[in-house]
Amino acid sequence: MTSSELWTRETADRYDAEEAGTSSAAVLGPTLAFLAELAGDGRALEFAIGTGRVGVPLRERGVPVVGIELSEHMAGVLRRKIDEGTLPVVIGDMATTVVPGEFTLVYLVYNTITNLLTQDEQVECFRNAARHLAPGGRFVIELGVPPLRFLPPGQVAVPFDVSEQHLGFDTFDLVEQILVSHHFTREGEGEDGRYRRDHSRHRYAWPAELDLMARIAGLERERRVADWDGAPFTQDSAKHISVWRKPA
């Protein structure tokens, strides 16, 4: 097991409801189109497939998908949606777990590479992607750009969501490149409503650092865009979609 924090049954059971906004057809459409085009007529492997937010609808589009997932509880929620024969899932970590066969696409979305809390493990994740790719295949990562420009001297916290139902902010350890995401989620209505507190640790990485990890793994950067619609990546982009290719 890697340094990734393990998702509990309670967290897995409420995950889909809390991520409903990112699971709609309107939001997922560009993601699925992007990934399906890269997969072509081949198979796709999703690292950290979770409850299948992306993997299940991608399979429904006709792309053969296999998943790797560390949390048995998250995989259990996915299994309620689709059977093992249609979308196989292997329980294990995304840095070292190997599944049979070759893939034209390996992908890792929604900032999940930051769940690996050391640089060495993130490098191994790239190596594992390369291990599974057929020549000419692609590795895709969706990742936010560390928002350190929002940190004035002496401040270590940056809010990312302030709404009626949820308060979220990240705190940063700039030496270790670790951020902690803090979530206060409102449960109940009215004055008696309470907030549930959750937090998770992540190792943030810069785009250039990921490019070096890819080079170590024998992959070449093919493109980098700001979103799944393919908008240009600029110094003001909040996240990036990066594609690396395994040489033919």
C-alpha cells in the first residue's frame, strides 16, 4: 500500500451525492469525448477509478475500460452500477499494481495523483502508466495548478469554495509540497444545521515537474490544455489536462 489515504465506507457511500455536480452529462461530456478520442479502438485503464464517475460512462460509450482502485469501499459503490465482466476493477495502488494486457490510454483525473504523498511514488505512477501502455499509447492527467499566487507573505491558507452548504480551504506546507484540503459540509437545515468536518492530504506538483516524471518513465509530452474542451493553457489557468505519449 502506498501513502495514499484510504477512503472509508462512510466516505464512499456519500461520494456520488457530494459529486453530483461534476457527474452530470453536461460536465462530463467534454471529458468523455477527450478520453474516447485518445483511446480510439483500444482499451483504457483508469488509475484510481473510484466509484466510476468517469469510467462507467466511458465504458457505456463503447470504450473497454479496466480500473485500479485502492479503496474496496469505493470499488464496491462502482460495482453496484456495473458488473465485473463489463468493467473489471483490480484492488491495489496505482503506483505498483499491474493488470494484464496493453492499453492505448491510461488516465488519472480529478487531481488524484496528489493522493500519492511522495515524489518517488508519483514517479512510480508514471512508470506504471508507461508499463501498461502499448507503443504510441497516451497517459492523461487532470490536475490543478498549485494556487500559491494567492498566498501573501505569512499566509498558509487559500479558500476554494464558500457556499451555503460547503466551506473549503487548502493549507500549504511549502517546504514539503504538501497541502491539506479542509471541508466543512453543512448537514441539516436552519439554525440547527451542523457542519461535518473532513480533511485530506495531498502532494501538489507543478506541470514542469510532471513533465520530468514523464521523461523518467520514457514518455514524451504531446500536449497540455487548460480544460477538457481544449482551451489554451496559460499562466492564469487554474488546472491543466496533460497528455504524454509512449514512443512507438
